Amino acid sequence: MDIIVCMKRVPDTETRVRFSDGATAIDRDGVKFILSPYDEFALEAALRTSEAAGGEVTVVTLGDEDSQETLRAALAAGADAAVLLRGSVTMDGLATAKVLAGELKTREEQLVLFGVKAGDDDQQQVGPMVATLLGRPCASDVTSFEVRGDVVRCDRAVEGGTEVVEMDLPAVVTLTKGDFELRYASLKGIMAAKRKPLDVKDADLGPGRLVVERLEYPPERAEGRIVGEGVGAVPELVRLLRDEAKVI
Amino acid sequence: MGDVLAIAEQRDGKIRPVTHELVGAAASVAHGLGGSAHALVLGGVGIGDGAGELGGYGAEVVRVGEDAALEGCAPETCAGVIAEAVASHSYELILFAATALGKDLAPRVAALIDAPLASDVTRLEVESGKLVVERPVYGGKAIARVGFAAAPAVLSLRTNAFGTNESQAEGRTERFAVVIPETVRSRTVEFRAAESGSVDVSEASVIVSGGRGMKGAEHWNLLEDLRSALGAQAALGASRAVVDAGWRPHGEQVGQTGKTVAPALYFAVGISGAVQHLAGMRTSQTIVAINKDPDAPIFAVADYGIVGDAFGVLPKLTAEITALRSEG
Ligand SMILES: Cc1cc2nc3c(=O)[nH]c(=O)nc-3n(C[C@H](O)[C@H](O)[C@H](O)COP(=O)(O)OP(=O)(O)OC[C@H]3O[C@@H](n4cnc5c(N)ncnc54)[C@H](O)[C@@H]3O)c2cc1C
Ligand SMILES: Nc1ncnc2c1ncn2[C@@H]1O[C@H](COP(=O)(O)O)[C@@H](O)[C@H]1O
């Protein structure tokens, strides 16, 4: 079965985020960019499914020219083809979703995978939005799934337990951490990636309707204090929690 | 104009407590915008019976849609019904709780009504007539203040970030006829409950989290004892190192690739405080760290710290808290 993985290039989670006063975007100088962590799970899930059942994996990104590097990394890990929809991404997930849905509409793949959320904006919305725009069912927060004939059966991590959801194909799945830790690209994979197809198309993004007015650093937490060392500090800690913080 | 709609969350035929906070937030912005707060309650037959109580949390109007098909709140079905209800009135804002269910529903509804969505909002206020919406980005390393070039806008609000207000008021209940979408292509076929009685980490007001410093799954009874001493609203959490080692289930993981939480009280025990862990818990109100390394980064965000061995500190802490609570 052919599968699409929608993925995003984001700053490494270890990166120190910097921006100037009144800025609406971070300073990209010296920032290392990676494939968004949850999208790695989606890619691994796609690779394993296609290895078991046959079919091709195509990775799709809406992003700037540099996103080609991220797509190549996915090709090196084992994806068969890549599509770059070239355009500037905003925090408006619905604008992104419209572009992705437009692309997916022209394609035959029965299963489209997403990360549950992107590591930069943490919006957790593009996957279910694309599904809704395409009129397809969607399961989000999925830790593992299995395709059986015309149906995909998903384990979802929800409050209070695990929910098992069955969807008719074509369907959309968004992945959270679970069974799919991304493999390392082999040297052979890296060499092969150079010859795999990477299509570049210009994307037409309208102006975002969710606008970042400014970025701020999170408020510094008030200077904490070390209450003391070892067991002896416990009574004082309990007193502070009761009388000062008033939380117990 | 300026009306705000809070989408109630229910499970097993009962409105869930997160809804109270949501309705309160809806009421406070609605006042600022010169509008009123509505709540939308969807569920199986009978869900509307106690729904008027949402008035006590700030809802002037409680709109109730009952249908057997809404019992389990299947997102595909619910999203369609919510979108219809939203379209029948002019709202400025639609609010969801940023729970697993809310975060699943909100984008579907936003796509159906063609409205922008800001997720996991931590601040929502009206300042001199203007809406102020803030949400953390880059794993909490920055806060984005966002605005909307369209109405309505959809928001999901981080749980425990807003607090609740109670009064004696009753909401005016209005029932409406639900139209269930015909084609539904997804079905819940099974639900496996987590350990019974445990509060989910993303909704708990107190969290006791353990890290690799706890040395192994067999020592979790120490954390469990502290959790039960803290009462019914306390939950267990874990660092990723612990989950990766298979000591605890993934559902308990706090951080960038786990849950984002903002409880009143967060204990980090044997957790070093890596940025990805902080991403999930740094907006907690009070943070307590117990770690034997005085230089552990967790102390930089902790309000109170004890430098010491968790295995000695935990039993004493549990005993002291138990004693305190039994004094009443
Ligand atoms: C993309 C990505 C996503 C990630 N997502 C997450 C996430 O969601 N959540 C998360 O937590 N991590 C996440 N991580 C991992 C994170 O970087 C850290 O590796 C992890 O948080 C470390 O867990 P820890 O603090 O339990 O273990 P360690 O870093 O090993 O810390 C153990 C601590 O225990 C202390 N200790 C040891 N013995 C004792 C004792 N007897 N008493 C008291 N203290 C003791 C030590 O001093 C130390 O500070 C992610 C990493 C990446 C790259
Ligand atoms: N610009 C993009 N291009 C391709 N996929 C994206 C893009 N933005 C988000 N996605 C996908 O949608 C998921 C959720 O993103 P978000 O809703 O922004 O948190 C990501 O994990 C990706 O799978």
C-alpha cells in the first residue's frame, strides 16, 4: 500500500531559542534544523508498513528551499520519493492544511500519516484539519496501527487508557510516541537518496489568519530556593508548601 | 457580538470538571468583549439534566444536544454537530479544553467552519477592549502573542492554567435538535482502561513525577505512596528516560514528546531537568525538586528543592504530609 508522510522541518529541540525585541519569528542564525520528532515516528511507521505489505512511501513538506535537506534525510532513511511544496509557513495551521489537502487530492495514496504535533509551533492541528478538508476519517495520538484489507486499526493514547479505533481507508493517522523509533540511515541509504525523485512545486499560501504579534521569553520563574539537604529538610519543605505556597 | 462558546467535555454521561475552568474563562473574556458566555453540552440522552450547573461557573446560556449517537463523543460525529451549533449563532471565540479529546476535536471543527485555531493557550484576557491570546511555542522556550484576522477564532485552553469561579447562578438551558452526520467512517471498537482510579496526568492538580534517579520500576511504590498521601486529585508522572526503560507507561510521560501539564504542585524526583522535560511542566504553579545532584538543572526552575537521596527523602515526606492531612 502506498503511503504519504507529511513532515516539517523544525529547530532541534536542544536549540537555544533567540529573537530580538518585538520580533515575530526566531533568529535562524546558527540554529540546527531537524525533522520534527513526531514526524520521525510517522516516517518509521510508514516504512515498516510498506516493508510488510509492499508499496511506496512518499514524504511531503511545505516549507522553504532548505527543507530539501530534511526530505533527503527521509529518503536516506528509506522513503521512496519526496515532494517539496515551496512556500513560507506561518503558525496558521489551517492555511498549511489547505495547501497539503490540495496536493493530496491529486494523489491516490490511501493512508496519510502525520506527527501529532510539530516541534516548533506545537499546534497539534494540521493532521485532523487535512483529514476534515478531504472528508476522510482521522485517528490522532496513535501509538501503533495495523492495516487489514480496507481498514486501518489504531491504538490511541487517550486520558484514562487506550482506545482502539477502526477506520475505513482512505484515512489519516497522526502519530505520537509509541512503537515507532526512527531507524538510522545507512551509508547505502544516504547514497541511494541522492538518486531518488524529489519534486519541487510552488505552493500558493494565502495570508495567515492567525498572526503572531510578537514573541516573548517565558517569564523567569522566581528564584527558587534549596530548602536544605536530605531528610532533615523535609519538615521545612512541608511547612513552606502549606504556609507559603498554600498548595497542600 | 463578542459572545464566547465553551465546548463542554463529558465522559460516561457526566460533564467533566475541566469544563468548569473553560466556562469560567469564557465568561471572563465575554464580559471584556461585551458579550455573553455560552456552553455547548453534547452527549447521550440525559446529559442535559444537570447541565444548568454550568451557570454557576459563568455560562449564561447552556445549549444542550442529546442523542444516543453522541454518547461516546466520537470525534467525527461530534465535530459535525459542534460545527452546526457554532454556525447557528455569531460567536467571537469557540473554546475547547486542551485535553486529548479537545485537541482532537478543535482542529476538525476549525476546518469545518473555516476558522483559525490557536492551541494550548495559556493566557486569554481582554486588555482595553483588545483580546490578548498567548501560547507557548518551541517547547515553552518562547511565548507567542497571537491575533486573529477572522471571527470566530477557535482556541484550546491549557488545563489548570485558568482556575475556576463558582457562584449560585443557574444557566438558562436551551435544548436543540441534533442532526447526526450520516456517513461515519471511524468506529471505536475497544477501550482498555488504565489502572483504575488513577487521575490522568494531564488533568491532575498535583503530580508526582519520577526520573531515572528512581533506579527501577520496583521503587515506584515510594512515589505511589506520596501520590496517595496527596489525595485523590494527584497523579503519577515520569520522565522519558523512565518510559523508555519500560518502568512506566507512555501515558505518564511529561515533556516535549509526552504530556504538557500545569498543575498547582509538581514534584520532580530523580529528574535532571532536561529542556525536553521542562517543556512539559515549566508552567506548573509550584515545582518541588528532589535530586542528589545540587547542580541538576531542575533546581533552576524549582520553587523549592531538597538536595538529597530520594530513597531517604520520600518516605519522610509521605509521612509528614499524611500527618498534616490527618490533622485536617
Ligand atoms: C526529541 C526529544 C524529545 C524528548 N522528549 C522528552 C520528554 O517528553 N520528556 C522527558 O522527560 N524527556 C524527553 N527527552 C529526553 C531528555 O532529553 C532527557 O534525556 C530525559 O528527560 C532524562 O530523564 P531523567 O531526568 O529521568 O534522567 P537523567 O537525566 O538520567 O537524570 C536522573 C537524575 O536523577 C538524579 N538522581 C540519581 N540518583 C538519585 C537519588 N538516589 N536520589 C535523587 N536523585 C537522584 C541524578 O542526579 C539526575 O539528575 C527528549 C529528548 C529528545 C532528544
Ligand atoms: N509545513 C508542513 N509541511 C508538511 N507537514 C506539516 C507541516 N506543518 C505541519 N505538518 C504536519 O502536521 C503535523 C502537526 O503539525 P502542527 O499542527 O503544526 O503541530 C506535523 O507533525 C506534520 O506531520
